Amino acid sequence: MASAAPTALTRLTDALRGDTVGGLILLAAAVLALVLANSPAAALYEGLRHFEIGPEALHLHLSIEAWAADGLLAIFFFIVGNELKQEFVHGELRNPRRAALPIVAAVCGMVVPAAAYVAVNAASPETLGGWGIPMATDIAFALAVLAVVGRGLPPALRTFLLTLAVVDDLGAVLVIAVFYTDAIAFAPLAGAAAGLALFAWLQRGTGPAAALRRSPLLSAAVYVPLAFAVWALVHASGVHATIAGVAMGLLMRTSVHEGEAHSPSHRMEHRMRPLSAGFALPVFAFLSAGVPMAGLGTALADPAAAGIVVGLVAGKFAGVLGGSWVTTRVTGAELHPDLGWADIAGLALLTGVGFTVSLLIADLSFAGAPATLEHAKAGVLIASLVAAALAGAVLGPRSARVRRAARAAAAPPAP
């Protein structure tokens, strides 16, 4: 019996499981946000972003923008953590000598931009507090740009960026917690840890937890409330709530038990990636990327904005590329054989796309200085656009050459 033709919905979800379509949708949503934020509809757009909804009793009466940045983005971070777990257990990152390189690159890519910002602002004590702004890479936008300009490049490059960006984001969250947060609520954090421990036990799929493998309905009835509870507790603790998504993704079981066609890790990635690419990330981009551009022309006169641009564009490049190169020379760490230093140079430029977390740290740094805050946000936008353009200029031609070589290799020999 012939199989039924795929429906339009099936074709759409299959397309969303690839990086390119999701990346284009994400970038289109960001462009739409920028257009609206700088149009006569700006007041309406801002009103939507700041409209608050949610239960006050659970401390979740948040703006729509916050729900997107803390809630919807957690879905994306779950997929990222889950994908990294697969790479560490079954993929290229099983090799510690290769796994070490993006981790060290991430650390260097945080320290050097912060130092560059401090150097630019050394004579301006009132703006020194923004040193954390250029440390963060926006993983969602960076992966989207790579998907669009880097089609055909080795998958190892995406894995390198994925690992680097997750370590970078974890480091940025730690910086926020230590230097930009008045207090961490440890009771909710302990509750989240207990929820994660339960999540990890359920992932074993043995004993009573085996019933969840046999019933998708029961599985959803247990995991969805548990995931929401862990997320809400992390949010209540004062730690950026997307960490809950990373943690649960890293705890997913990647092995296949008896009676299973696929591991829970692969099943969840298959189900949730279209939701992330087709809804969570575009909504997040639409609500986060709307930065007014009126002050772009004068922003760089402010040392805060200048330091951000230097940090994200030059500092990230020098830290990631230089840290990677030095690490391969002085340790046993090695570059994946499919990658060249031109690839890492393009990726290093791409890590200068620092949007969401950078804007968050800017808000925390300059909450009492509206003019400086506006310039800082403009600096983040300028730096991100410049970094994306430079990365495209390096990775785009390299991608085109790889695709041409692949087509030539696949072509039948001339008679």
C-alpha cells in the first residue's frame, strides 16, 4: 500500500527542522521588529512589548517581551542543550581534545571583549559598569546567520559555535548573577535543583518511570508540569530562566532502551524543533529586536557605545580566534580536521552578534542613566550588524566554494 502524500503541515514541519528555513524566519522577524520600532507604529509596538500578563501570585506577571526572552527562549535552549548532550555522548565532542577548544575559545571570547570595553572606558568611570555587555554572544541570531550564509560548510563548524555559545551564555548568566544582581533567592534555586533531579531520574526510564515510556499521554502529563515548575523556580531565584532549558536538555537520555525505536533525546528534538524554529524564536526575535535607530549616528560618541562596538567586533574576534589558535599550540586540543582557520575566523566574527543578553546587561548597567542606556543599546545593534556582515563576507564565499566543489564531485565524468 502506497504511503500517503505528505501534507502541507508535514512539509512545513520538516522544513523547520533544518537550520536555513528557521534562520530566515528568525531574521525576517527581527527585520520586521526594527521596521516597526522605527515607524509611526512604534508606540503600538512598544505597547505590545510591555503589555503584562501572568499570575501575580507566582511572581509571573511579566511583560510579553519578558515571556518571550525568558520563556519561549527556554524552549530553544532546551533543544540546544539536548543537541549538545548528543554531541558529547555520541558525536564529535566525545573527543576531549576537540571539546576543549570551543570551551576555551568561549572563555577567551568573554575576557578579551570585557578588557577591550574597560580600555575604551578607562577615562569614563561612570560607564565602566557596562564591561559585561560585550561578553555575550546571542546564540539564536548567530546560528540563524550561520544557517543562511554558511550552507554547505562542515557540520563541525555549527557544533563548534553551538558549544562556544552555550558556554558563553552560561558565563554571561554567571556574570549577571555575581555582578549585576542584588541577591539570589536560594530557596527557589534549591527547588529547581530538586525538580531537575526528579527529571534526571525519570529519564532513566526504569522502575516506575518506565510507565512514561509506554504512554505518551502520561509522559506529557508528568513532564510538561515538571518542566514548567523547574523553569518558574529558576526564574523566581533571580537566575536567567533559560538556564532551566539548557539543564533539562543536558539531562535528556540519549540511549535507546528495549522497546524503543528512538531515544527520548531524539524524539523530543524531532517534536520540538519545529515549534522552536517556527514559533518560539520568531516571536522572541520580533519582541526583542525592535531597537530605535534614531540615535545611531551620535551613539558612538558615547564611550559606552564605542566600548561595546570595539568589544563585540574586535574583542570577540581576537578572543575566540586567538584563544583557539594559542590553545592548539600549547595544549593537546585540536581543530576538527574538516575545519580550517578561515572557518574559525569567520565564526569568531559571528560571535560578535550579541543581542539579547547584551541588551539585558545594558539594562542592568545603566538603568539610572537613560541617555547612556539608549546609546549602549544602539552600540549593541551597530556591533551585531557589523559582526554579522563581516562574518558573512568571510563565511559566504567559503560556503559557495564548498558547494561548488560538492557539485563538481557529484557530476558524472565527461565522456
